[in-house]
Amino acid sequence: MKTDYTRTQGLLNFFFGITALVGPLLVGILFDTTGSYLAGFLALSALGLLGAFVVIIVGHLLSQEHRDD
């Protein structure tokens, strides 16, 4: 199995940049709306859990694909 580390690192940096841009904005909007940081932290926690779920599912699908080869 060939691993392309540069492409993987590029994708990680791309998505990290998006979250670094959107995260504070989202928490700020939720703080201005609700007057509390709780909604922002809960929203970011939910997005983190969703991301972890996607990584697990994709890893599982890729491992099945490699078994079928």
C-alpha cells in the first residue's frame, strides 16, 4: 500500500485552516445570540464528534476496500 504523506498533510492543513477561520466566528455569533459560550462549545463539540465519526467510517470503508483487492 502506497501512502501519499504530502497529499494527506495538505488536506489536513486545508481543513484545519477552514476550522480555524470558521470556529471563532461561529462561537462569536452564538455568544452574541445566546449571551453564553455554552452553545458555541456544544456546537463545536458536536462538529468534532461528527468529524471523528466520519474518520471512523471512512477508515472502515477503506480497510474493506483493501481486503477485497
